[in-house]
Amino acid sequence: MPASLHEARAELLHKTRAEIEEETAFKWAARAVAAYQLSAMQQPNRFLRDAEDYYHEAIEHAALADHSGGVLRRVREWFHQYVPHGAL
């Protein structure tokens, strides 16, 4: 289902670009964790590649959120609470 234009306009009016990028980074990171967990539990061939792709999306958006790297560090730290270092 396509995103609501009304919601998109409201988001642009009430959030900064950095806030949108940070939220998006954490959404992708959550998808990556979920896909990694699914791959570990049941279907590695289906979900492992998705987990890698989603994690890369999370990193990309985190890097766009700020120039200091703070969001990037927080996303990585949060992600690695659930996924061991080096797993992806």
C-alpha cells in the first residue's frame, strides 16, 4: 500500500530531515534484526540476504541523519544488541 500523501506532508512540516533519516534508519535496522532472527530460526536462504540488505539501508540512512556519526553509532549499537558482530 502506498504511503499516505497527507502523512508525508505532515511529516515534512513537523520533522527535520535529520529526524526523518534517523527514524528511517531505526526502522531498517529493526527489519534487519527481524530478518536475521527469522533466518536463524527457520529459513536462512530466504531471510539472510534480506537481513544484510536491510542493515545496509539502516547504515545509509543513519549516515545521512547527521555529520557527527552519532546516529550511526546508536543504530549500530542497537543492532548489535540483537545480532552478533560479524554475523552480517
